[in-house]
Amino acid sequence: MKFLLKFIMAFGLGIIFCLIAIISPVDKTPLNESQYYQLAQQKLDSLNSSYTLQNSKYFKAGWAKTNITPQYPLPLAGYGARKGAIVSTVHDSVWARGFVFDDGFNKSAIITLDALIIPPAVTETLRILLPEIGYSLDKIFLSATHTHCSVGGWANGWIGTQFAGEYEDKIVSDLANAIITTIKKAETELVNAKVGYTRYDASSFTRNRLVGEKGSLDPWLRVVKIQQENGAVALIATFAAHATVLSHRQMNYSRDYPGALVDSLENLTNVDFAAFCAGAVGSHSPITKGENGYDRISHLASNLTAIISKNVSSIAMNEIQQTGTIQFDIPLRKPHMRVATNWRVRPWIFEKIMDVSPAYISLLRIGNIAFVGTPCDFSGELTAAIDEKATVLNLDVLVTSFNGGYIGYVTKDEWYNLKEYETFVMNWFGPYNGAYFVGLIQGLLEVIT
């Protein structure tokens, strides 16, 4: 009996020591008192005092695309419910689409992939490859369409493989090389150009999937129009609705609604090229109708195209006097992968099971248009405050997600303790990240003006 009692006590103590080793409290240090926040403010102040915009000698733009549909077996990225299953076939090909801009002093680029995200491993490969063609990573604005039916195999950590399947080094190399190829092709198409911007209320086609009517929406379908002096026109569209019209049961390559939207735009008589970047898709999902996934895709794409086509020819076009880029490395708190409201696994465990990822905010200014890239599913509930700041600064802003790093979801702080997928399972660096990111972006908009 005494032996059994000792065994139970030893076993219980072992469990307690194991829990202490792997579990720690959520860090609730107020944002303004946090070391990472204070470091970020110092970095912002330093950047604000040193950053300058140079007047352009001229402004040229070119665009191109490269097919990234693999010819070898890969898992389909997007839904954990697929459990790493291999792609069945190709419904519609996936692409890298890109734009190169030349202001007479520097070249910059926008790249968007028909992919779930820009994989961090691809970003790190680009960091090595870009100098070989005369660029650096801070000159490349990256985004993705966020289709949940594109190439997998690009994640090496346990968490990443739940969404992207078993790691395959070849796809990382192929995606990076496709981006390089797209930039080089777009360079050959550089022509003097003007740029314009508009936005359309498309609130009928997106909803707040996190808290419904208790929350807010980013309703805007944002469009940048680029017109070369030879008359060729390209459009870049962003929208804050997840590309999840197709479910996990779909096992074919597809670009989901962003691909159908791009195709529809390119079928307009006055548009030669189009691209889509996922906007602030966190907390937002699409509203559409149809008997099956592809019917719903067609319905959504045709309605968004109809909105744009009404006045795409009359968008005011402007000469570009200034361009500029910023890549701002974000100081972050230790990761908060929670197991209960106030408890998280210790950061060293998270770091063991997660892919190494850069964390930065990217900015590309073209005239009075500012592209802002975030390393996450950035919530559309946070864009209103950024839009307000941009208006004060006489800027038009497009906030996009998946800029080459990935740190989970960044959502409104009010919802941090909700036991929901976005706020509990995937909010890896909270709390207070909503206010933190909004403040950083507002500060960076001030820098770039």
C-alpha cells in the first residue's frame, strides 16, 4: 500500500513538472510597456528621421505572368482536413503574376502567386536569388491570392505541414525561380506609364465570418489601374474575402474566385492584363450563390467584374512623381500558442514545430498609392483606421496579406479571448496585435509621405 501511494505521488509530481516544463501563462504586459513595442517605436523614429523619397526621373511599368502548375505530384495546400492528400488533376492552372516599375533610379516589383501564401522558404530563397538580377527583397512587394487549392509541399515544420502536406524541396525552388522569371519578363515590357486608383463598395459579397453583425467589414473592392503610353492597360485588384468558395473536398488545382475574376477582367475589351492580391482577408469570407463550387465562383467573379467594368475607362490617371519602398522588420513578443484562455505552450515548443519565418511589413508607394503588405491573415476589421490615416496623408492605401512571412492571424483585440479558429487557434503572437499592427502601419504611412 505504501509503495502504491509513493508511486501515485511520484506520478503526480511528474505530471506537474511536465506541465511546468511545457506550459506558461499568457503574457498580458500592456502594449505600451512591452519591450517589443518600445523597440518598434525606436525603429520607427529612426526610420522617420532618415527616410527620404526621391523624385522620379520617369515612370515605366511592365507586367508578365509565369505558369507555376507543377508537372509532378504534390499535396494540395489550404485545408488541414485534406491530411496532405495529393492533387488529383488541374481544373485551372495556377500562375505567378508580376509588375515591374522603374523610376529612373530604382526598380521595384509586385508579385502575386495563385497560392495559399507566399511560403517563407520561398522568401528566403528569393533573398539569395534576387541580387543576381539586380534586386533586393525590400524592393519586391509580395502577395498571394490565398486560394486553398494550389501547390503544397513548401512547409517543413509540423504546423505548416498540416496545411501544405509533406515537404518537397523542389516546389520551393520552382516557385522562387518562377518569380525571378516573371520579374525578368516584366522588365522586357517596361513602357512609360500612368497610374490611377479607385475603390468600389462590394459589401454585398463579403461577410464577417468571425462575429457576424457584431463586427465590422472591409467592404471595398480596390483597384489600381496602370496604363502604358501605348494604350495597354493592367489592373491590380484586392478584396477582403477568403478564397474559400471551394471546400476541402475539392482536390484539383484551382485559383478559386480570384482566378475567375482575373480572367473576367482580362476579357474586358479595355483591359490587357489583371492580377489579384488577397486583401485583409482575416475574419472575412465571400457571399455568393450557385449549385456547386464552380457555379459560386462564376457568380462572384462576374458580379465583381460588373462592378469594376462600369467605370474602369474613366479612372483618373496620374503622372508618377515619386516611388519608394520600405521593409520594416517587426519586433514581436514571444509566441502565444494557447491551450486555454490564459495559458500557452512555452515558446520553445512552438518554435520547434513551426517553420522559421521572417516577420515584416512591406510598403510600396507609387505616387499617392500605398501598397501595404502584412505577414499574416490580416483582419479586415482593422483596415478602417488605416484608411482614415491614409486619407489624412492624402494617400490611397491597399492592405494585403501574405507578404512572404507568416505569423498566423492578426485580429481585432476585442475578440482575442473568443474560442474561435482565428482568435484562439491561429492567433500566435497576441494579445494586442490588432492595435500594434495598425499603429505600425499608420506610422509607416507617415514615414513614406
